Amino acid sequence: MNIHEYQARDLLRRHDLPVPPQVVASTPEEAANAAREFDTPVVVKAQVHAGGRGKAGGVKLAQSVDDARARAEEILGMQIKGLDVRRVLVAPAVDIAREVYVGITLDRAAARPVLMLCAEGGVDIEEVARLTPEKIVRTHLDPVRGLQPFAARAASFQVFSEGRAALGLARVCLRLAAAFAALDATLVEINPLVVTTAGDILAIDAKINLDDNALTRHPKLESLRDLDAEDARERKARARGLSYIHLDGDVACVVNGAGLAMATMDLIQHYGGSPANFLDIGGSSNPEKVTTALEIIQSDPNVRAILFNIFGGITRCDDVAQGLLTVIETSPPRVPLVVRLIGTNEERAREMLAGAKLETASGMDEVVQKAIAAARSAGEAS
Ligand code: GDP
Ligand code: MN
């Protein structure tokens, strides 16, 4: 789960990181009031689930209360990377001497979290990572002990040669590691962490991704979810207990089990097709899930064929067949259905579907090729 900068700053402040105060405003007038409260200059920042706001014009300094009102008005009318800006963050502006990058994420290859530091932080970090990856100092964290103070100091002295700044950075790294663990985050990032002209260290941007699978342990964090910022189909799927991720292709897939779903998508690509989504209807037997899945899938205008690939274990093929029949009867799909039901009660499912308007196949390669062909001919017909 992705959260906004202002929410991430709140969380980091609670973990004793040096974050300046802030007000969130959804109108220019609220932003002006915030500027009055803080004294000017202030910084006005778009709150959207996207990076690169600075380069997109979504981060502006304001020298006066009127200026803050005007900047907020501009930014609140913007779209950044296709996302409407509904709120701005207003915070006292900082005099920056240096900007560095600090982040902790999961290194899946190493099966450990990794601390990343870079002396050249700020808006060009992606360029630095791409062109000169050796400038990023990486330190893996012990999964049990976390970040050790000596390791934090060793890494920090590679970024700052001067003692006060390096020790300040090490302290930030340790607190960030504590926050990463406590929040069950998959990413915590401060870019930039700045040294002010007065020599203080401040976190003036924050990004946190939370592990969806750990949210049951953090009921309060679940409330940080911004439903407006999420894909409507993904939201509906989550509410009904399905895992759905929207993709750009035209062959929709309804599969049970994440592994089979991945294999199905791979095979679609292998045979020259392009999957429209990842969808795992899960392990339970419930015809309603099939109806919901088809509703969600069909609201995607790119979909030209729907592939059902079900391996019946706990999921019973006759239940899936029942769901399919209900849909075909009540709201016939606008695109061809290609179905493979294998496993528990498959004979019964086959009997049920015998008269239905859909294509079946028993092999995995076969069903995928048929679905791609169906999508192609639907494409040519339209
Ligand atoms: P991002 O572009 O979405 O990552 O947004 P940031 O919050 O990181 O802001 C982008 C850039 O704006 C930073 O790297 C800073 O250079 C600049 N910036 C942000 N806040 C301040 C501030 O208070 N004072 C000054 N002088 N610059 C700021
Ligand atoms: Mn940033």
C-alpha cells in the first residue's frame, strides 16, 4: 500500500526522525492560513502517489501569504502523472546546504532489507542510480538484529566526511531502520534528507510503502489508504476478496492460485498474446467470486477475450461452472470465454457447461492459444 508524503512524514516523526512541521490544505485559503501560521517562506507541495513532483512543477516555494495562496491554487489544479492533485502540504521552507538520499527497501535477491545512501540526493537520484550506480552505498540489514550502529556509522562516513553530519546521518539511518521494521514496510525513503545552512539535518520528503499482507497487524495504518488514489477495479476486487492487478493487454485471465496465475500470464506472453490482468480468485468454492471477477474484468474496455484456467483442488470445478452459468444467463459476457476446468468435480462441471456458449480446452497450452486466437479475431472484427 502506497501512502501520501504527509502521512509518511507523520509516521516518521513518530519514530523520532527530524521532520519539519506541516499542514495539509485542500483549498488555496487553507494553504494561505498555514503560511501565516508558519511564517514565510514556506514550501507548497502536491500530495499525489507519484514521485518527481518537483520536476513536474508540484513543489513550489512561496515568499508571502499571498504567494502561498497563489502557488496552492496552481498546484491544486494540476495533474501529475495522470493523478489529480486534491491536497497540498504546506511546511516552513528550509535553507538547504546539501541534499542526500536515504532509503531502506527489501533486496529480494539477498533476502534481506538493504540500506541505501547516496551523497547526491534530490530530484536526480534516478539518473544517478542509472548512470553511476557505484555512488549508492548499500548495507544489508540482519533480518533479526536489524541495522547495527557500527554499520550505520560506517555507511554514513562514506557520505559525509565531517563528523557531526556523518553521526547525524547514522542516527537517521538507525531510526529509519526501526520504523521500517515496526511498520512492516517494504520501502521507507527520505529524498532529500538535507543538511541546512545552519548544520541541522532534516527530512523534507518521505515515501513509505506498506506491506499489504502485514496490514492485519496494523489496523490503524489501513486507515491511511487513499481510496481516491487507487484503481477502482483493484479496490472492488480487494473488497470482495480477490487479488486483481490491472495490466495493459487484451486477454483477461481468471485463475485460482497466484502461481498458476503467473504461469498462465507467462504462457500468454509465450504464445504472443498480452494479459489484461493478474487475477487470483483464491482457494475457496464460491460462485459469487466468479461473477465479481467477470464484472471487474469486463469493465476494462481493452479486454477482447476471457480465459478461465482453474485447477480444482479446494476450489471445486462445479462451483466455478455454476458461477459461469449464472453470469452467462444474467449478463452474457461481451467477449468470448475460453475455459479450462481441471481437478475436483471436473466431470460434473463439464456436464453443466455442455450447452453453454463458451469454448473449452483441457490442456494449458491449448486453452491459452485458443484465448489468444479469440482475442485476435475479436480485434479484427471491431
Ligand atoms: P519530489 O520531486 O516529488 O521528490 O519532491 P521533494 O519533496 O523531494 O522536492 C523536490 C525538491 O524541491 C527537493 O529536492 C528540493 O531541492 C526542493 N525543495 C523541497 N522543499 C524545499 C525547501 O523547503 N527549501 C528549498 N530550498 N528547496 C526545497
Ligand atoms: Mn523527493
